[in-house]
Amino acid sequence: MPSMVYKNKVRVRDKYRIVGFISSGTYGRVYKAVGWNGQTGDFAIKKFKPDKEGEVIQYTGISQSACREMALCSELSHPNVINLVEIILEDKCIFMVFEYAEHDLLQIIQHHTQPARHPIPASAIKSMLFQLLNGLLYLHRNWVLHRDLKPANIMVTSKGEVRIGDLGLARLFYKPLHSLFSGDKVVVTIWYRAPELLLGSKHYTPAVDLWAVGCIFAELLSLRPIFKGEEAKMDSKKTVPFQRNQVQKIVEVLGMPTKEKWPGLVHQPEFAQLQTVPYPRRDSGSAGPLGLDTWYWNTLRSANYQEGQPSGSPGQQGLDLLTSLLDYDPTKRMTAEEALHHPYFTANGEKVSANCFEGMTTQYPHRRVSQEDNDIRTASLPGTKKNGLPDDTLIGRPTKRLKE
Amino acid sequence: MAANYWASTQRLHWQFSRTELQDILQHLENEDPALTQQYPLLDRRLLSIFYNQQLVKLAKRMSIRQQALGTAQVYIRRFYTKVDVRNTNPYLILTTALYLACKMEESPQHIRVVVEHARSLWPDFIPSDVSRLGECEFYLISEMNSQLIIHHPYRTLQELQGRLDLVQDDVLVAWSIINDHYLTDLPLLFAPHVIAIAAIFLAMTLKQSSGGQQAAVNAAAYLTDSRQAIREGSSTVASNDNVPEKRIGSFVKWLAEGEVDLQAVADSMQEIISLYDVWDRYGEKTCKDQISHVVKARGLDK
Ligand SMILES: Nc1ncnc2c1ncn2[C@@H]1O[C@H](COP(=O)(O)OP(=O)(O)OP(=O)(O)O)[C@@H](O)[C@H]1O
Ligand SMILES: [Mg+2]
């Protein structure tokens, strides 16, 4: 017997037939597949490719992000978290086989903007949000922070079940033996990034995920990101810039945070920077910040959310919940558990449906699956970085993830 | 689940009874009887000490935290329930385990740095090509079914420290006993909280009297007895002769009132005590020679 060589026991192509290509993400590509051996349902296979060094693909060490996702997905099991079927390591690549989800929230939102904007029914939003919070409560109870919640990462099955996906940035937060801020620097797509992170806080808590849920709730209502800032790029010295524009977008709606409402504010590393953010002052002849109430009622009016209308209305309770999720102070921000008990969900004693499409006639289009590249073995991988820097030393797509 | 030991893959897939573990290891040796015969190996417990000491050398060089070291130790132990040592290059396995553990414990090290350090310790056994370590990582993860989250006893120790008003001394000793338990099969046998409790109990009893070890043995026996006594409602356990100190008595009482498997705690204590006996017989050179011989003879270092 020669040297110690890794030989995989299960081969992807022996078990799954690739139907087409779905998406190219930060770490690899996602394919749609069906089982060869009568496994029920469809599958989404996420392929992590090693970094390329020269012509031949080499083992260069698995990225920390892939390690986390593999390890966490192997432990997790909840109806509102994407279900991992198996992991196959083959040909220097990692293949994570997931149950297939036909939709995601981004795709659903986009569908409602075309051809003309038409609102997502209030009851559907309620169910989506409830399921999302339910999955998040499970993650948080198990000390998992997701850290990258955004519409594209929230899958919905054809039966209307919400599944939190993309645990590539998730991590455990109990680890009492060392603080949480070692490792990667900035997390969460900028539009969904919590104010404490924008202000340089390094102690992130489950509250960062709830801010993102608030943003997603708002986006489901208005069909646009509520705080659509422009990302400041990292400079040549690789210092993490202050996201002035993003903060400004938040301030324009919510107003300036105050130390009365958020006592920890003055201790935020970027507190000084915050003072330089332009915002509409009430005194200088302007009407001042919009205010979340105004934003909310305007949104409801223009989307024609009304009791008695086909789309129904999220009502005053919806505003209450949204306000609690978008609380500046992370220590006061509503938790997943509190949110699930909010009157928005519990009033009238009715149960929130576990199928977010219940009672709907809308047929959402199927996920686009292209035939361009359905060879799962293909070596060329557009959109990935050229030079190998494993261990999260890579810098992700600039608008998305920044890693140390 | 991730932070819930009871629903974790650790409990569901990597916790064995002694006989199960015995069978698994026996089965590995039986897979290739000729190989097993050709390369007889020392007591597994001695080899464990050897691997561990090598691993500690590497970890020290790289200033790696104890928790990551513990994780690596568990990975190695799990891996060797799936693969016979004689088919591996243990130096590469343990280097890889440490590399992977660092990532999982949120203190990643660059693969090149890991290989450099490992090569400076074992130049004859670690290939300079980093892709060999990368390949070995696949091997390790695959054999462990991607189940990489490890629950350690340190957490229970920290939790109990406050709840039981443990004195700093006891905590420190218990901590180092937990460090030592990775040299035994205990991580594959019992839940982390059982280990933590055993470590606390040992820490309390070891420093009790001058005949520390004997005291610990007594304590283990006492623990098993007292379970019976407590079940029967006897409140006199705390004044048992073997364990004069009140603090220990109340600790036992606290234990018995809970759901903790006291037999398992006693077992764990015994295992750790016997580790210290085995350690006395340990000699690095014999282990090293044996391992080198297998690796070289079979070309596993290539
Ligand atoms: N289980 C699934 N079923 C169907 N499609 C999926 C599934 N998982 C992922 N996808 C699709 O693949 C895309 C990328 O997946 P994922 O978010 O897990 O990867 P990523 O590399 O982290 O990508 P990104 O950086 O874009 O977030 C998703 O946005 C979705 O369109
Ligand atoms: Mg994604």
C-alpha cells in the first residue's frame, strides 16, 4: 500500500443526477439535482470549490466558512431551517446536498414588483415572518447566530414552508472561553446590518439577526429594501470604513439615535463618526426625519393594504412589531421569542398558517435552472477569486461580505 | 443540536459504551489480520499519551488555546475508531486535526504556518506540500461525517463554579484533570458534564489528604455507594468516614438530587486515576520507534 491517500466512498454522480445550474454564490455554485436511487424530492447541491492555484486544482484547506456551514448544518434540525441531506467530499470539492426549495423571499419580492407592483398578501407576510422567527428562535436557543439574514437566504418550499438557509456565516455564540470578536470582522449584507455593527460594535448578539428580520419585514411590505445604503469600500490599508451612507439611510427614517433611548450609544466605537452623519433636523425648516410610523402608513397606503381589501392589512400591530424589531438599542430590541408572542401574530386567537401560500392564487415562477453549466465537475468557476487564501483570509464580493 | 448536547451528533453518533468501543476497535484490527500481526503495537493508552504529547508540542509552538487542543484530541480519537493506525501517518493526522480544530474553535491558522511548524518538529514525517494536509483534512472530515462540533466539559465546569461555590483551587485542579481526560477514551464514553463532575470531585478529594490518590479511589467507591444511600433517603451520607469534608458531602448530595448518572461519574474517576498509573509506565521512545517503523515501512510518510 502506498502513501495515505483520501478516497471517497460515495460519489456525487453515482447518487445524484444534476438537472441544472441554479446560482453562483460567494463560495461556489449551487445545482439542482434529483436522486438516482429513488430518493424522494429534488435536491440543491452546493459545491464548494477549492481555490485555484495554477492549472491543477489543489487541496488548499477548506475555508472556515465552509467548515462552519458543514458542521452547523449537520447538527441542526428544524422545520424552518434548511435541511441538509448529506455531505460528500470528492475530487477536492465539497458537495453539500440540501433539500430543494423552490423559492426564496428575494424571488417572491421581485415577482411582486412585476409587471406592476402588487402587494404580497398580509396573511402571507405574517406566515413568512412567523416561520422565519420560529426558525431563528431555534437557532438562537441553540446559540447559533445566523449573521447573514436577507431575503435571498430565506428559502420557501413549494408547500409554503419557510427555511432559513445559507449558514455560511453562522457561528456559535456561547463559547465563553474567548470573546466573539476574534475571527471575521464585518458581517451581514450592509442593508440588513444592525446599527450597533455599523457603529463598530464587536460584541454582536442575537439582536443583530432581529434587526435583519425587521428589515425583511419592511421589505416584504414595501417590496424595496427599507435602508438601501451604498457600501463604502475598504481602502487600500484594509481598514474597515465607517458606513456613513448606510447609517444615513437609517437615520432618515428612524431619526438620530439618542443616548436616552440607547444608553450604550456613547460607547460605540464609531460614536464620533455618527455625529458627522447629515440628517434632516426638524428645526432647519425641514420636516425632520420621516419616522417609522409615517414610513409604515405611507407604505400601507401606497400598496393598498386595507382591511376588507384582498391583500388585507398588517394593521397597527404590524407597526408595533416592526418598531420593536428596529429598536436602535440591541439590548431592548425584541427577541425572537418575544416577537413570536407579539399580538401581531396572536391577536384574534387565530393560528398563523404553516403554509405561507395558504389561500393564495398567485403562482410563483419556479426557480430558474439553467442548462449552461450542469456539469458538476467543471473546473472553471466564474465569479470566484483567482488566488487561494483559505481560512477566511479572502475578501468576499465587496457588497456582501468582508472577512478578515 | 449545536449547543444542546442532548440532541447533538456527539451524543447520537460518537458516544459509545465500553463494549461497543471495544468491538469497534477489535473490528478494525480484524480487518487486516496480517497487518495487525506484522506491526504489533503497544497498549492504546500509551500511544494516546504519545500522540497527545506530540500534539501539545505543536500546539505550544503555535500558542493554541486549550479548547482547540481538546477538540483536536477528540477528532483524533474519533478518527481512530474508523481507521487503523497502521494505515495512517499519525503525525500528519494530528497536525491536520489541530488545523481543523483551530478553524472550528474560531482561531484559524494558515495552512502554511501549520505545515511549517509541524515540519520543524517532525521533518521526516510531514510533507512540505501543503496540499497533503489539505487532502488529509478531507479524510478526517469524511471519516467524522462532517460532525465537527465538540462539546467540552469546560463549560460545565464554568457553570458549576458559580453554582457550587467552588474554590479557585478546586477549579484549577479540575481544569487540568479535564485536560488530562483527553488522553483516555472518556470523550467517547461519557457526556461532557459527567466528565466535568468527575473532575471536580477528583479535584476535591485528591487534595483532601496526603494519600491523595487513595482518597480519590475511596471517593469513587463512596460515590457509588452514596447514590444508593441517597436514593433510600438516608441523610447521613455527608458524615461518611471516607469523606470527612462537608463540602464534598453536600456536593454529592447536590449530584444525587439531579439527573446525573453517578455510576458514569464514578467510572470516569476510575479511568482518570488509572490513566495516571499508565502514565508511570510511559516511555516516549518506544512509542516513537514503533510509530516511525510502521509509517516508514509502509511508506505512509510519502
Ligand atoms: N436548498 C436550496 N434550494 C434551492 N435553491 C437553493 C438552495 N440553497 C441555495 N439555493 C440557491 O443558491 C443561492 C446561493 O446559495 P447560498 O446562499 O447558500 O450560497 P452562498 O455561496 O453563501 O451565496 P451568497 O453569497 O449569494 O449568499 C441561493 O441564493 C439560492 O438561490
Ligand atoms: Mg446566500
